[in-house]
Amino acid sequence: MEIFKSKEFGDLRLVVVNGKEYFDAIPIAKTLGYSNPHDALMRHCQKEGVVFHEVGVETGKYKSGDAIMQFVSKKFIDEGNLYRLILKSKLKKVRKFEMWVFEEVLPTIRKHGEYINEDIIDEVLDDPILLRKLTERLSDEKSKRYEAERKVNLLKGNIISNKPYVDFSKTVSSVEGAISIGSFAKL
């Protein structure tokens, strides 16, 4: 899960599921000025673009100062549903929110696999360890993306090489009076 921070809009949580970005639904609906976020999601969002994701929520602190975490299932919406909420919002600052998400957050994620803004750059300059962690994450993302692309290309190659067999099988099975391979084997 990625958390993007804006002084004006607060935190924007985003998860990537099967290569697709999903946004934390309730906080976005609140940011967009909906007085009843659950109702807004029911009225404006398509079910196909909704996923549930387990997230850790800090519910307190131990005496040691460590966070007490509880995992809850939260609703996340895809980009299409985010558009729908933005279009239906009556909030005056919705245009600024839209510009932040669509012109800064999403393009940065798609380009780098990370959201990097001025605050993060300042943090990295102050903390070299953070730079190393960020670099490692970017490297891991690049490796995963390369591996996924390699698998897709391999599968595309399999489809192309198997096409003559598939075409032949379709032709044979569509002939009137044809018997199945299983029936043929029993003869």
C-alpha cells in the first residue's frame, strides 16, 4: 500500500491489485465533500471497480511505545469510480483535488512505480537510509515489472506457436458426425 500526502487533501491511500490502482474509498468520498460517504459510493460507483483489501490500522500504543495494529478490510475503488465521484461532487475545491490526483499522483506512479513529491525529496536529502530503501523498492518494482513482461511475452509466444493446433482442433470438432478424442481412444 502506498500513502500519498497532501497538505490540502490529507492522505491518499492506494493499493495495486493485478497491476491496477485502487484508492481508499471512504476517505476520498469525505475529501470530495460527501456528507454520507457510504451512500455516495453506493450511488456513484460501479461494483466491478470495487475491491476489499486488508490494511493495518493503528488502534493505540503499547507501554513500550510500539503501535497496536488491527487489520481491517477496507473498500478501495478503481480509477473509473474515482472519476465518477469527482464528477458528482459539489465541492468547490474538487478541481484542485482532481488535478493533484490525475496530473501528479497517477503519472508519477505510472512513470516511476512510486509517488515522489517535494516532501519526499526533502526527507531523502535529510535521511540517506530512506534514499537507499526507496532505491531498493524501485529496483524491486523494476525487476517485478520485467519478470511480468517476460512471462507475458512467453505466453504470447505459446499462443502463436499453438495456433495451428487450436485451429485444427476447432475444424475437426466442428465437422458433422465427428467423435471426441476420448470416444476414439476407447475404440
